[in-house]
Amino acid sequence: MSIKDGSYKNRSIEIDAFIAYPKKGDGPFPVVIFVHASGGTGLFSDKWFKFNRLAAKSLLKKGIAVMFLDNFSARGVKHTYKIQTSTSHWSTFIDAFKALEYLSKDP
């Protein structure tokens, strides 16, 4: 409902992200945004979850920048796999679109 009535805008937060750019070229670069699952940002670096890192390396080699978005830290949450209601899953969508909006304004 907060998306439909726009009330999510009344509680703005500043989320964190890490952006890696390809080593070659001056840009602008296309960007792929990685958003973690309920395990939190640990999924980006945990040795058992290699997919994100391998995909990011492959994209960087192809001249595509990558952004790792942290949806939880600003909300005081580390993970939601035990209590899924600790952060709304809709916030993940809002954060991704707001990150896209931010990137669209950066030459």
C-alpha cells in the first residue's frame, strides 16, 4: 500500500552500494545492479556463494560496470532469513529503482 499511495517517500533512507568499473575505457559504462537475497550482503563475499563474484568478474571483463546494492544496513538489518518481516521485500524493488534513477543522472 505504501507504494500505491506514495507514503514510502515519507521515510527516506540513504542506502549503501559498491560500484566497480571496468579497468579499460573511459566510460560511460553500462551497469548491472546486484541485489542480495535474505542472507544480506554476506552473499556478495561468502566463499560458498561464488555466483555473484564470478558474474561480476565476467561482466567487468566485457566492459560492463557492476553495482552491489545493500538493502539492509541502512535499515539496521543484517539478514532476514530468520524473520522475513524485519524488512519489507518491496523495499528491495524501491531501492533498485532508486539506484537506477541515481545512475541515470551520473554521466
